[in-house]
Amino acid sequence: MFHLIADEPAQRATALTIAQNLTEDDSVDVDDIAIVAQADGIEPLTAGGDDSGMVESLLETGVAVKACGNTLDLKDLAESDLVEGVETVPSGGGELTRLQNEGYAYIRP
């Protein structure tokens, strides 16, 4: 699971690129890949946002992309402002905890 939280565009782009590379890496046995975005990390998940095309591509490969509902409220964003296919979860921290309890590894570049 990749955690997008930084306000630095290059750091967010790096995380998305690493997730994309992982989808193409046959040397690693990975069941599922998820991206959880909260705070300033939500920007690439917005339609027309920086790297929203990469988010769309990741969704097409089966990567689960999740947006923090608390962040949407805080930033006055609606689910309709997100790239189609992005799932909204009640809280980013809660989703990170849930996924880790399910065995996901935590990655934050």
C-alpha cells in the first residue's frame, strides 16, 4: 500500500511511478496494490489534477485507489471531483490501519 500525503508534487509522482513499476515487476509476488491518499496527497486523485492520468492508468491495471473522506470535507471536495474509479473511505488513517491489519506492506516514498 502506498501512502500519498505529501504536498510535494515530485514525491507524489515518485510514489505513483513506484506503484506502476510494481504492477509490471514479475519478480515480486504481490496479491494487491492499494494507494491511500489524504491531506495534500489527494491532489493527483482529482480530475484534471497533476498526475491524474497516472491515477487513471493505475486504476485500469487493477490498483485500488482510495481517497480520505475527511480530507475531501476539509478541502471542500466532492466525490465527483475525483478521477472516476477512485473509492472514498471514511478516513485515510483508518484505511491504512485496516490494510496493514490485512497484511499490506506500508510504502511511503
